[in-house]
Amino acid sequence: KKYLEESSERKILYNEVIELKGNIRVFCRCRPLSQVEISNGSSSVVEFDSSQDAELQIISSDSSKKQFKFDHVFRPEDGQDIVFARTKPIVTSVLDGYNVCIFAHGQTGTGKTFTMEGTPENRGVNYKTLEELFRIAGERGGVMKYELFVSMMEVYNEKIRDLLGENSNQPTKRLDIKQAADGTQEVPGVVEASVYNTEEVWELLKSGNKVRSVGATNANEMSSRSHCLLRVTVRGTNLMNGQKTRSHLWLVDLAGSERVGKIEVEGERLKESQFINKSLSALGDVISALASKTSHIPYRNSKLTHMLQSSLGGDCKTVMFVQISPSSLDLGETLCSLNFASRVRGIESGPARKQV
Ligand code: ADP
């Protein structure tokens, strides 16, 4: 009974939080100005309206303002708990059998990893989600039996690596995407680690992150040029009628979206940035096709969208965090990210409303 009550409570919350208009939500999160930016004298170009929690305005160098509207805008002072409160009803619906994808998109340094992974003192969406999944699974113990599995993959230059497949001294396993008999996309051979508590997941993430940076001259650089995907598979059995469910939650820290100057880029770096551009625009195309309910959804244009095909669209739920920097020095990239996000959401941005 409690399970049913909670499930319908969550449905109400879900509908309340995100209104009844499709399954795709775009949240914008603006990080605070950093100490370095403050001491460099760079100012904030982002303005928030105290009565509008879904809008922001960008002040351009010629002082003109451009307004953007999303499903919600998180401000620099909004902490991890506030962000998670809005995300929670969506991510935990994986226990009700929904497939869910959460993406963090934006220029390097805007807080993608902070939002998804967080820090040990300030844990992000990934950790808080797992904590919540274990909590609800425990509470439903009399009605549902849940098993949780975690996989961790990286897409770098359109190649998929299994980050839990090997230890850091060995080359990582190459993976590919196959269509299963039921038409869903699978990644055969990927390690699915059975997990029972958040600490185990945290340890797995640490070991996956170590593997991720092997071969990179700079771990930070590597993480900004590849997509990191954490997949939580939930297998549920209804103890009353024996019915079984299987659903996926994907938590995706995308590669940095910054454009790299033509002059400074050549060789490997150029190839990398072309692969990143291609996959980020493929993702944008898929989400905007889904939002506009187009019949052809171009999943096959990148490994990322192809791999997520079964978890994007239909009654799957999608959240994109568009991360931005408030700094005047990042204005160009901020506008690019906001325009990308507006296109994804199918919402036109426009000149700022007149202040009265
Ligand atoms: P990205 O993953 O986009 O490259 P990071 O998550 O590494 O960016 O964030 C860059 C820096 O900014 C980190 O030091 C991070 O702790 C800090 N930061 C990002 N977002 C916030 C925030 N909302 N509040 C406080 N610090 C933040």
C-alpha cells in the first residue's frame, strides 16, 4: 500500500514539478563567479528575475539583453540539495519502470562534473540518486524486490570504453552497440556490477575515473574531451504477482562544448573536437526531434545517441542540465550553450522584456 501511495505521490510530484508537457526538461544552472574571475575583475553577465524562476537574461558587450526561458533556472547560490530536489522525482521514476537520461552539457569549467558527481563534501546528482534509489527500494521491500547494477563507460572519439572492465594497468575493453531481439540497444560485454549501497557505488566510480584518465597527459583534459556515462540498471520483481521489470537510468557528464580556435588546433586535438561537435549536435538533433514530435529521430548519427536510443523518446524521461559560467570572459560560449539548449527545447529565445 505504501508503495502505491508513494508511487502516486511521485507521479503528482513529477507532474507538478515539470508540468504536463512531454518528457523532456531543460534546466539551466549558472555557477558562481570563481575567486580567480573576481580577482581578474571579470563581472557577471547573467541577470535573474526574482519573480521568474525559469528565466534569465544575458547582458551582451553592447549592453543589450537577451532573454532565455527554460523549465527551471538554478542560480549561483542554489546548492546541490536544491538541484536534487527538482531532479529527484524524475530519476527515482526508474524504480517505476521508466528509462531515464540525465545529461550535463556546457563549456569546460561550468560545473558539469560538480552537478553530476559533486565533491566528497558536496555530493552531486549521481550519489544522491543512488542513495535515494536504495532508500526507496528498502522501503518497498515487502512488495518489490529490486536489484541494482552499475556500468560505467566513456565515449572518446566515437569509441566506447568500459571503465569498469579492467584495472588501470591494462588497456580498457572496447565495446560496441548491438540490437537485441526485442529491438532495444544493448552494449554486449559491458561490466554490470551488482551494488547494494552508495559506498560501493562511490568506490566503483573512483576506480572507473582512474581508468578514464590513463593515457591522458592531464586527467582534467581527458575528462573534458570525452563523454562519461554511468548506467544504473534496475531489475524489479513484484513479490505479489511475480511481474518483472528492467529499466535504465543514464547519468551523463558530456564532453566540454567549447569551440576550439582553428589556429590553435591541429592533429589529434582537431580530430577530438570534430568528434565532440558531431556527437553533441547529434544529441541536440535527437532531443529537439523528440521535443517537436518529429517522426524520424536521427539516433544513428553518433555512438552516444545510438547507445541511448532505448532510453530516449517514447515514455522515457530526459533532463538536460545546461551549465553556464556567469563571467563576462565566457560570454560567447555562454550564448552558444543557451542557444543550443533553447533549440533542444524548441523554445525561442528573444530580446529581454521591458522592465517596468
Ligand atoms: P566541468 O565539469 O564543466 O568542466 P567542474 O564541475 O569541474 O566543471 O567545475 C569547475 C569548478 O567550478 C570546480 O572547481 C567546481 O567545484 C566549481 N563549481 C562548479 N559549479 C559550482 C557551483 N554551482 N557552486 C560552487 N562551485 C562550483
